[in-house]
Amino acid sequence: MATLRHQALNLVQTRKKVSVEAPSKRISEYFGEMAYTKDSMQATLSPDVFKKVTSSIRNRKKIDIETADAVAAAVKNWALERGVTHYTHWFQPLTGATAEKHDSFFDPSKGIENFKAEALVQQEPDASSFPNGGIRSTFEARGYTAWDPSSPIFIYGKTLCIPTIFVAYTGEALDHKAPLLKALEAVDRAAVKVCRLFDRNVSKVNASLGWEQEYFVLDKALYYDRPDLVMSGRTLYGHNSAKGQQLDDHYFGSIPTRIYDFMKDYEIEAHKLGIPLMTRHNEVAPGQYEVAPMYGSVNEATDQNQLLMDVMEKVANQHDLRVLFHEKPFAELNGSGKHNNWSLVTDTGVNLYQPRSSAKDNLLILTFLVTTIKAVHEYADLLRSSIASAGNDFRLGANEAPPAIISVFIGSTLTEVLDKLEQSGDILVEKGDNLYMKLGIDQIPSIILDNTDRNRTSPFAFT
């Protein structure tokens, strides 16, 4: 009699190929078609309203009710043209996932599709059963979602999704977005004050983020054969994998056909939503892969990462696959990380962590470099606690991850800059000629050596 394991393996062998066809041969022809981007706003709003909205987003100012009404009317028509029937305030409660409550555009009392500023700006999804850390009494369990104009509205399925913050009846944040927006405003204000000591033209400092998402993929039948995976997202008992990563033969190897179809499928959906995915590859452990987008503003990039994980889970199901995002799903194998490559950039185009040849710019950059290192040193415990979770702590300190002790690694180039400053007061970085690797193979183009560092032994690395 066949065991459940044998039955699962037989199902894997008989899976039919899922046909994946992109809407066009060029990604540029359908990229962002399901996102209400700046271009969509410019095409659907009057010039005055468009100017007010973009100015409010740029300066982090409230949008007045008349402008919000105009946006609501425009976005409703834009959505209805694409077959949308419902709208929702899309938020991120403290569950590690996203949440939504759908409301219909159709108003039975009026017999028309209706959507006003009040519905765009605020909703009440209730908060009685979400994690809250005991910050409020039962009779204060009501929660509110409020529109975040700095992250694009998008269409998911037949629903218009409005990115929002999520707060308690008593004002406390019940999500990660509200604290993030507060932090971004605080960083902007503080950074601009410092920048203006060097350059009076700086009026805004934006935080940018380029994330990398690692994940495991396995057949749905094999997944459901493991109750521990189903219930906890990781294996808790049984033998370790028959094949490990000792030979490193999976790392950057040829992508299996079935996984390639899955990748292609979720990339298509992501590109329609305006998520700028750029890279894909096999990761170290068998069955492990990675995807990464182009960098963007921290808030928008964070929303896109949350949305992509949801897209990947839904697309995986269509391919009879399961995607695992747990930080350490399999013992003795590399876990999955979410590396965050971030920086601060002024509205004058200066990256505040990139050494330059200009003495004035370099002094500004060294100021931010030193203060960041000092901040990490003084607030290491706070940084450590902010990333501590039941899943992440399975991974931190293991072979594939930095140690749990928060430290900083700045690399040889920045160390040399600081040494010069200490020894001679010299704040210039000599650009010099490019260094080339000499291989002795004439037909191979010269390889320019990068002077940055790529470090994985420190949780806080300048690369």
C-alpha cells in the first residue's frame, strides 16, 4: 500500500506544465498598468489637482478634502474602466501579512457606482482581533485605516487597493507603516538641517531601499505531506534533507523549467503592479531562489515587498507549488533572508554615503558616515530588538547570516578615508585611474575592480 509520501511523489511526477504568456513581448508596454502611478494621475486629474497632489506627496503635507474628492472620482473611473467592482484599504497589521476588507463601489440606494473622498481617506476595519500588545481595553477595540498618498493605489484582481496606515482608537500604531512614516519624516527633518550647513539648496532627504527576497519552493503535494510545514512554516521533526548544499551545485545554477515558469508568471503580475523586478536566480540551498527589484523610496519599496509575497503565494498555488518565506524552513540548510540595501539621497542628487571628489561634499558625507556609526554603537540594543522575531532568530548567527551582535563594517575604502582625515585632516578622496584585473587572456575584456566592499559578516555593512 502506497504511503502518503509515495502518493505525493506520484503527483509530482504527473504535474502538467502551466502555460505562461506575457501580455506583450516588451515589459515596458504593460509595466505599471495596474498601478495608479504619477503618470496615471497626470492623465486623469486636472493640472491644478495633479499639482496639489504631487506637491503634498513631495512635501509630506495633508491633502485637502476637495483635492481628495477629485482624486476619488478620477481613481474610481480609472478602476471601473478596468473591470474593478470593489475597493479596500490595504494595510499591514502586526501579523507579518497584509489585510483588507472589500467594499462595493455599487451603492444600491442610488443605483450607481459611488466613491467619495470620505471612503478614500478613511475606513474602519475593526481591530478587535489583531495583535496589539495589550495597549487598549476591549471597549476601545475599534481601529482606523487612513490613506497613505505616498504609496501608489493599485488594482489586485477586481479590487482597488488603497495603501493605508492602521491605528488604534486611542491613536497607537497597530502596523509597521505608521512608525515607518514617522521615522522617515524625522530622518528627513534632521538630515536636512545637517545638509543645509553645507549646501543651502538641499530641502529634502529621501531614504531609498533596494530589498532582496529569498524563498523556497516545493510541490504542493510534498508540502501538505508535512503537517509541521503547514502549521509552522518549517520542519520540526524527521530526517534532514537527503541532499544538502555541500557541493554548491544549486547556487546560481540553471533554473529548473517548472520554477522558471513560476518566476515568469509572478514577474508578469508584479510588473503590471509597477513592482520593478530586475533579477532572479537559484540561491544556495536546494529548492531556494531569490528575486530583487530596482531600489526605490523606502515606504513604497516596503509596500511592494509585502505585495509581491502575496502575489507569489497566489501564483505558486496556480502552479501546484508552495512558496516558503520562513527564515529557516529546513534544518541544516541555508535560511531565507531579506537583505535591505538602503541609503539617504538629497533632492540635489547627493548620496549621503558615497565618497566623492569634492571636498565640500565629502565633508558632508563623512559627517553622515560618522554619525551613523555612532548611532549604531549607541542604539545597538534597540536595533537588535527591532529585528528580533520568532522566525528571524532561527537564522541570525547561523552560517548564512550575520551574527546576532550588532556591529558595523565600513570596508577598506571608507577606512582609508577616515584614516586620512584623522592623520592629516585631508577630506579629499583621490579618484585616480581605474584598477584593472590582469588575467593574461587576451580575448577577455579588462575587468574593472570595484573599490566598494561586499560583506556578510556584519549586520550593518557599508557596501
